[in-house]
Amino acid sequence: MRMIHPILSALALGMAAPLVAQTAPAAAPAAAPAPAPAAFTLPALPYAPDALEPAIDAQTMTIHHGKHHQAYVDNLNKAVAADAALKGMNLEQLVARAGTLPAAVRNSAGGHWNHGFFWKTMAPPAQAGIASPALAKAITAQFGSMDQFKAAFKAAGTARFGSGWVWLIVKPDGKLAITSTANQDNPLMDVAEDKGMPILGNDMWEHAYYLKYQNRRADYLDGWWLVVNWGEVSRRFAAASKR
């Protein structure tokens, strides 16, 4: 009988042995949790950027909405996220207590609220409409006529030093009044000199009109009446009058 060399026998047995199992790949790292959704978001314009021409040009609308308003939204989200005491508060709550808030929150909350209100204040010229009979009657009773009201509104807007807003409000006693506020304040704030429910407002910051009107704020105020959304203003007046 032929003998097999012990070394060859060992090699043969090794070749027949099962292969060593490969090490299992390391588990993939767990995905980072998705960031929490922003508390506040930029609302879409209710019309195309060029829809308000010739009163307001498309470039101004694009920059005003997509850059300036977006910045207020972004800064407000950052400020609220950094202050645990403000988390969960809605925009109206922040605006109402503006005088107790840091400047960054007050300005950003006001800027967000004011611009959201402003976009709905306007409509393409063909859709601007007219004031409701109830609103027209209240304007005439308070200011003498619609033309006199517009003149008083323009005077308040041109008299606003620096940046700010001009408003038509319903005061707590139910009467109409024209007022203006500095920067991004509004008549809903606890710091407002004249408090009331805004039903109409126009932006007096230069970025709202400078590309088309340059320093001619009065011309901007005159042209703006072409795009005032009287249906929305009338709806706001009716709602404020029921309070």
C-alpha cells in the first residue's frame, strides 16, 4: 500500500476545509434626525410679480418678496429657535407683545406680519374693485370723501420720516383712523402710539418703490391706489367692525 507523505496529507485536508467566513461589514451609521420644520415660512405672492404694473414693477416685487420678506422670515426663525421662551408662539402673539421682545424678534416678527398683510392689500388693476358700501360710508363719515381720505393717507405716508408704514385702522371705538409706524412696527403692537385693527397699509421703506420712483415717495403713493385690493380691505373692515 502506497503511503501518503504526512505533509501532503495535511495540505490536502486543509484544502478541503471550509473557507474562513468573511467579517460582516460594519453597520452604516444612523442617519441624522431631520431638522425640525421652520416655525414660520414665506407665503407665496397671490399674483405674478409683474401683475401690479405699472404701479409696481416686476423687479421690485421679486426683490421685495423673495429677498426682503424672506430675510424677515429667516431671521425670525433663528431668533425664536434661540429663545426657549418663544417656541410655540404664533406670529400674532409675538406681534402683540413686541415691546417685551428683543429688537431682533420685534423687527423680524413685525416685518413678517406687515409684508404678509401687504401682499394681500394689493391686486392686479383689473381686480382692484371698489370699496364696499359700508366701508365707503365709513370713510366718507370720517374723512369727508374718498378723495379726502386718499389725500390724508398720502400726507401721512410722505410725512413718515425714514422707513416705516402708513395704515388705515379700525380703532377700538369702531372709528376709522390713519396712522403711521416706524420701521416694522404696526398698530397691533403693544408699543403702537395709535392702536387698532389694520385694514389697509402701505410700505414706506425705500425698497418698496425706489427702483421705479427713486425718491418720489408721493408719486408712489399716488400710483399705488391703482392696485389697492378694495375687496380685501372691505372684508377686513367688516371683520374688524364685528369685534
